[in-house]
Amino acid sequence: MIRTVHVRSAALMATGLLAVACGNSSTSTSTSTVTVTGATSGSPTSTTATVDLPSLLPVPAGNQRADGPDPVGENGIHKHFLVNGAPTDVMNAYKTTLEGGGWSLTVQNSGGGGGGGGATYTGTNGTAYGVFSGGGYGSTTDIDACVWPAKPADTNCGQQN
């Protein structure tokens, strides 16, 4: 038996109680879905929370254009950003923005020279897994950002269908 429990009303009630307790009348909503899978009583069950993937992809400073989100394999999403700024500076700033948003990142590669450069970061934010790769030349940087609910078998960002 598979049951889906929407926790929106619980979140709204909790937000409403918090707003009343704090004297703030404005509330914001987000939808979380919890899927509970199991059989009859006595059988083991598992719980999986749905991650709001778009909210985990911040827009970089100096962004000119954003494309996506587009679906990628294993329930992930891909976004592309075209950013004004030198590649090394843009990628360093984006890394700082991601870390400020709760990402724990590993630098896979980073470099620059002769007016060009780039970097690739991988990391986790809760159960979500992300790959952030960018580079360019002069004052233009392209960033491909992919996020999955959990680490996928294939982590090629922007090259999955």
C-alpha cells in the first residue's frame, strides 16, 4: 500500500501559530510531500521526503540570463546561468552563495589564467546532491547547475536526458 501525505496544512498551521506567537501576520507557504510505503501493520515501512530542488539553486550575482529548470536523469533538475563577470571571480562568489544557502561543497577542479577560468563544485544540502560547473573567458561566465534529491549514479550535469 502506498500513501502520500501532504504536510502543507500542518506546515501552514505551524506557520500560523508561529506568526501569532511572534505577532507577525504574514506567512509563506511551501509544499512538502512525504511518501509512506508499506504493507499491513507489523510490516516495515519507509519514508521519503520530496526535496524542493529549484529552491536549492540560487541565482548568481551578475546574472544576465537563466535557462531552466530542465529535468535530468534520476529526478534531478538542470539550470544554466549566463553571468556578467570574470570566470574565477564569478565561480568563487557562487561558491560562497551556495555555502551560505546550506551547501557543503567539495572543489573538484578550479583554475584560471589568460583571462579565462572556471571551477566545478559538488556537494550536499541535506539529502540533495548538486554539481555546479562554470567557466568562461573575459567578462562572461556560463554556469551549469544540477541538483538531485539524492546522489545519482550519473552526475554529468547538463548532459543527461
